[in-house]
Amino acid sequence: MNEQPELKFPTSEDLISQIQFDHENGKIWLDEQRMLLIHSAVMGSLRKELVASLGVERARGFLMRFGYQSGMKDAELAHKIRPEISTAEAFLVGPQLHCIKGMVNVEPIALEFDVENKEFYAEFNWHDSYEAEVHINEFGVSEDPICWTLIGYASGFSTYYMGHKVIFKEMQCAGSGAEHCKIVGKTAEEWEDQEDLERCLLPDPIVEELFALRYEISTLRENLVDSRSPSDTLLFNSVGQSKAFKHVCHLIQRASSSSVTVLLQGETGVGKEVVARGLHQTSERSEQAFIAVNCACIPPDLIEAELFGVRKGAYTGATHSREGKFERANNGTIFLDEVIELSPRAQAALLRVLQEDEMERVGDNQVRKINVRVVAATNEDLAVAVKEGRFRADLYYRLNVFPVNIPPLRDRVDDIPLLIEHFLEKYHSMYNKKTLGVSDKALQSLIHYKWPGNIRELENMIERGIILTDNNRSIDMKSFFPSLAEPSHPLNIVKGTGELCSLNDAALIAEGNTIDQLLSNDFDLNNFEQQLIERAMDKSSGNVTQAARLLGITRPQMAYRLKK
């Protein structure tokens, strides 16, 4: 078998040169095969409809066969462009075309094959799989590998190339939460589950089962809505499917079955009030009042009266007795946001409520029993505030019975597409507009952004994007980041690919164009071509095929130019 100790991609100019855009006739060619440019989001919509109509297993088989046929077409091209089929460079046409077509970034790890003896083994890492991305956008993180089209392509390409059935499997998948995908390919008979793997590549007539399947899916959906558990309801209302968010939901579901005091911690904008409301709605107090108080918005000299009420004549301006927030929340839940801003007297009164379930109005001596679940929140470290003398230690220990840390949005990247869809729906309705959603490049930028303002900042961006975008148009990157492309922007710089990069990387983007520099002087095309050919022959030690690859042309084209 041919083994490559240092497996690297050869230059891809010979492949890229096969792509021709015939825009006048509405065609794109890869060698002699007509190609299409299709939005990855549209493939995601197709995938979603196939799963809804056919079920997961049938959709998986359909997309694997789709990719399988594409891979076989490209293997035919590989034999034509790099005819030395026994070399790794020739086989790597498939992985390189995967990259060129924008499907996935392939990293070769191991490749051993013998075409004559039908022996094959390969390992590749896949980074930024389009299929994992569209699946997560539509369905969230999967339990099983989901790069069905890509795995079908790898199997089809290798099978055609080897003249013998080769099957790839995903050993790990980004769509299942892994850092990247990893695939392994072997001849079909080397897999223990060969029969199951090959079955996915066989035609699957389903016309006679389609209507029964649709009825079954409809029934399952109805049952799913009826059988949602409390944690599922919170997950649904709060929008999120990442592991970090599900952990929060699990903790909240545990807390909801008791009256324990909950302390929510997290950066500003992470959605602490949304989580607090979810806790209330999934508890036995859901039919009672939920009172939210931002302690930072109330002047220190009034906060005690606002929380616990006041007796008539207690101070100048108290013209009548009134109840406070705690009495209004009796038998329900009170949410104290920015609890660190409570005055010392208010802290003492809150401690009494937590210890004794009783309180007094300001200026009153009547003790009132109170039954309230307290949910406190802060974006500061209360333990540090206790050490600095800004917060009572005994109150801190009472509040910290059941702490829940809500992760920042940058640690919940998988939730960003779901949150975008949620806010799009909200603001489409509010502004009576209907955009086509977020462009692919803009979505890439939103995913790479660091989100100092977390979910609140994302919501504001979506609202601004909808306002700035006309009906039936996609929201572009400039609508979200109106000044982000400027070199002086303090946070991020936008690459042409839609990714966000540092200022150092941005300097590379602004480098001058070599072609413009060449054309600025007296330029002789024939002389330049001759120098290129001679240099390519020197670098390839006289190997015509290798020189042709360096120049991105075929061997016959290179031979013609040498003769010329």
C-alpha cells in the first residue's frame, strides 16, 4: 500500500483552472460537468423538509446517495486531471474539491491505498462542515453524526477511484458537539456493520409509505407538545439547545420543585430575568404573581419603601399607606435584579424575610407574614463585595443557597442561530416587515463576534437590522456592524469571508495587488509566460506533470507550451 508519512495537499491550481463561468449562457462548468451555485441555507431548508417528510433515517439515506453520486462524478474528473492514479496527489483531488466547493475544510491525517490490490485506509479531519452548520441552524446539536452528504461524497469518490466499494464513517462530528469532524474510510468488507452501511447507499422506494409516515410524524409532534416536561417548557420559552444552556435548564427544573432561594449570576445581558420567569412558570407558584425589581433603578433612600411598603405619615410625602413589592408578590415570586445595589437597611430587611418569612412596612410596627420565593441576580461577584464590606455576609449566605451561573453568549455559540430566528420573528411582527433573514456572511460574523453585551446586544442588532433592511431582502453584515469594517474599530475587523479578525490580520487584507503592480510597468505577456514556464520546470526538477500542476494547467497544455 502507498503510505504518506507527511500527508499534505498538492497545489490546487490545476483543479481551480477547470472552473469556468459562462454567465452569458447561464452555465458554470467544472471541466465538462455543469455545476450549480446553491445557497447553503437552501440546502438546510431541503434537509429540514426531507427529515419532516421522510423521517431521519430515510432522509439520511437520501442525502448520502446524493453525496455519493457527486463524489463519483468528481472521481472521474480526478482520473482525467491527475492520471497517475497510484499516487496520493491524484487521490487527494476529492478532498481538495471538497474544500474548493466550500463544503468543508479538509485536513488529511492518514492515507494508505493500493489500487491494484483493492486495499484502502484513510483518515481525515473536517473543519467548518457546511452540513454540520445547516443542521445545527435547523435542528440544534444532534446526538448522532449528521454530515450525511459529505460522508456519501467521500464514499462515492473513493469507490469510483479504487474500483472497489469503500465506505467512510464519521467517528466524531461537529454537529454532535465535537470540536471538528473526523472520518475514517476502509473497504466495505472491513466494517463490522457493512450490511447496514451499504443499505444507506441503496435506492429506497417510499411512495407507498409516504402518507402513513406523514400521519405518524404529525401524531408524534402532537404527543411531543402534550408531553413536554417542565425543563422542556423552559428550554422552549428561553430559546437554546447548547450544552451550557441545557445545564442551566436542568438546575432550574430542580429548583422549581421547591421554594429554595435562587441566586442567578452572569454578565449583563445574558437573560437572567428570562430564566427567573422560567423558574416561576415551571413552579407550583406559576398561577401567582411574578414581580421583577431592578434594585439599581431605585434611589437608595426609597428602595426600602418600594420593597416592603410604607405606613401613612412615615416620612414627608407618605400621604397614605401602601404595600410594597414583597406584599404584591405574596405566594408568588419576586426577582431582585442587581441585588448588590440594596442599601444596608434594605439588606437587613431582606435578611429578615429570608430567615423569618415576615416583614414590616416602613414606619409601621405591625409584623406581616409573607410567603415569597426570592430569586436574586447580580453581574458582580457577591463574595468579593462581602470582603470589601459592600454586602452583608449573612445575607450573601442566605441568597447563595442555590447558585446558578448563566453562561455568556460567547459560550453558547450553538444557540446564536436559534436566538436570531426568535428575534427575527419578534421584530418582523413588531415592525410589520418580512425580511429574508440573515445573509450567510452576516451569520458568520455574528457567530464570530465576542458579544460583550450578550443576548441583549444580539436582540438590539437584530432589531436594527430589520429596521435598516427592506422587505424581502436579506439582512447584510453592514446592517449589523455599520462601522465594523473601518480599520479604527476597537472590537473587530471583518474579513472578506465574513469572519471577524484582529487588527493585525486586517493589515494583511489591505496589502497591494500584485497584478496592479505588474501592469504599472512595461509588461510583455509572452516574456512573462516564458519566465513562468521556465521557473515551474526548475522548481519541479524538469517534471512536466508537476510543473503543469504548479501553473494550474493540464499536462497536455504544458507540453504544448513547452513545444511552442
